[in-house]
Amino acid sequence: MSRYQHTKGQIKDNAIEALLHDPLFRQRVGEE
């Protein structure tokens, strides 16, 4: 169970990192 939680958290962190470095996401945030 803890291993699943850790993996899930890691994937979430990676997704956030990808969004932070995604120029399209940055542009969308900048518009709002």
C-alpha cells in the first residue's frame, strides 16, 4: 500500500514538474 502511495505521489510530482516547464501551460496561466 505504501509503495503504491509513493509511486502515485511521484507521478503527481512529475506531472506538476512537466506542467511547470510546459510553455503552453505557462501561457495559459499568464492569460488568466
